[in-house]
Amino acid sequence: MDKSAIVEKFTVILLGSDINVYGMARAFHEEYGIVSEAHSLMHLSPTKYSHIVNVHAHDKFDEPEGFIKAMREVKKHYANNGKVNLLIPCGDGYTELIAMNKAELEETFICPTIDTDLQKQLEDKVTFYETCEEYGLPYPATYIINKDIVANKAVNVPFSFPVALKPADSVAWLDAKFEGKKKAFIFKDEQEFMTIVERIFASNYQGEMICQDFIPGDDSHMRVLNAYVDQHHKVRMMCLGNPLLEDPTPEAVGNYVAIMPDYNEKIYQNIQSFLEKIEYTGFANFDMKYDERDGEYKLFEINLRQGRSSYYVTLMGYNLAKYIVEDYVLKKELTEVEYAKGNKLWLGVPEKIVKKYVKDSDQKTKALEMMKNKQCGTTLFYKEDMNFKRYLLVNRIYRLYNKRYKEHFTEK
């Protein structure tokens, strides 16, 4: 079917306004020339001055009542339009809000997401690791800390320092308020660890905390995998990346800023089997780290949506928008699973930061060669959407990383 005819069959509604939203909007624009509509709490910088995505801000859109109130108004614009209206969440909070209101939203929209029960099971890291245990997926040695354990002064970490610490409930963590808050922590000694643990449980955060054995190695030991699972719970595409560097700022720790292509058939097979057995639907994003002590890639988490840096998949030649359109709009039958192999370096920071802060390694040598040969790309620098105001803004976003790394970068 001609692409101009395909475009007449569907609309795109994205939830959020961050770099993830821009990456998805860009994928739809590259593949179909379509302009996406985005709905969000506020209009963030990555989508400002864009001609490929229109952002609509709504008060209290991150809260259950505010969300469904706004979405009922949005529904009116799409009801009975004779098109497939794709509603795609681009953040954890929006994934949860869709799950909570899926029956009502599906009166008008296609929601390629999982239902509430599975969402809760996978979103909470405690039950996610229990699920990993059930399906034989490796994960780091883990110790769960709750309010009662801290109140009874019974915290007893069963492995040696350094350790990692992160919230079990990443959505609730967004609203947590206490001195020294980060997205995740690494502690070298018990005194520093207990200081933060006590602050956390004296704060408004009511969830559990995950303490884990710290897997040695820098960011290049990380792997990120994005997958698309169709409406019949069959994996259609998986793309593995090798992050070389992460954002060092406290509120963004763990966000990748440089990703090389990678390929590992064992990882692909294991994750495919897992997603199909639990009857997953939609985009999924996994973070894992190679543990050279036992040769295993150990899972940290699953995000129930495409990853923040997921444009790297489209950059590699596996356009994310294409899979969802082929599934829900064209009703194309699955012929074979695509295990992605790429040849591009994705960058979320200026090249000089990669040159300066990535440790010397075979991966860095290859990355430098790819930059030299222009085998690299970014999410935000899109020549088809680069008016003067946007050019200045995107350049500023990238330049700010120089200050971030000077202030916050530490060796792992």
C-alpha cells in the first residue's frame, strides 16, 4: 500500500513531551511524514519549536483525576473519525495512567499496552525480581528494605559494599522529597548508606527500597534492549545496544547518552521467551549489566514502554513507528522476529564528551572510528525539523552537558 494511503488510516497521540516523545514523533515523521499530537503536563524543551509534534499541556495531567478529565476531552476530537487512533505512552507515569483507564480509553483509542495486573507486577521492582526468579532470568543479588525494617533498626545488608540502592516504585519516587535525592545511588560504605536510607524513610516516599550487590565495571558493561510485542503477544523486533556513558546528574543517573550497536542471540532468545510467556503487549525496554564474575547479563529493570534513548533503534534501521503501524493499522501478519544488527552510534551528548569521559576500551576505539566516519546520529538534531529557534535550543541542550560532566562525573 502506498504510504500516502496508509497515513489516511491512522492518527498518533503521544503522552509526554520529553526526548522520548520527540524520538517517537521523529520515527513516525521519517516513516510516514505524519505530524504527531502530544499531550503532557507541561511542554519540555526537547519538543519545543517542533513542526513534527504539537504539544498540548494540561493541568494535573500526571494525576489520575486530571488525566482522565483531560483525556475525555481529547477523546471527543477523535471519536468516530474512522481512523485507528494510536495512543502511545512515553513515560512510566503515563503507562500506569493508561492501564488504570484502559477500558474507557479503548472506546476511542488503540492502547498497545499491558493491563493493570501485569503492569503492577512488572513496574514494582520487588515483584519484577520475583518474576525474573520464576522465569529463570538472572538479576543482581537483592535485599529489600521497608519502613518497618528501618524503624526497628534491623537493616542488615547481606553482601559487601559497594552496593546500589534504588526505589521499588519508580513512579512514586518522582514525588519523593528529601536532601540528597538521586534517581539511584551507589554507596561505598555503610555509614553513607544508612544516612540516605534513614532520610528516605523519613520522607513522603512510602514504597520499598531495593539494595543490590554492585556489579563491578563502568558504563560500557551496560546493555539496553528495546522490543516490540504485537497484539497477539508475539515479539516482532528486538534491538540490543551497548551504552558507553550515562548522564551523571543526580536526577538523571542511569539515562544513557551514548549507545553502540550490539548483538547477542542468547539475550534475544531469553527476553523473547520471557515476553511471550507473560503475554506482554507493546514496547518494552530492559536495562542489564554484564557481570564478569560469572559471565551473566543481569537484569536491573523493565520499562513498560520504549526507552528514553530508544531512537537508537530507529537510527539502526529498525523504525519503531513501523512496527506498531504494521501491527494495528495494516494488520500485517508476523513472518519472522527481527533480531536487530546495527552499524550506527547514537549520541545524546557532544562528541567531545564521549572522547573525554568514556574509558579507553575496544568499544571506545570503535566509537571514535564511527564518529570519524560519520556513522552516528542523535534524536534531537533532525534536519527536517530544524528551524532557527529549534537549532539554538537543541544546541543549548547539548552544550549544558559540558557543565553537568564537570560538576557530577565520577569514575565507577
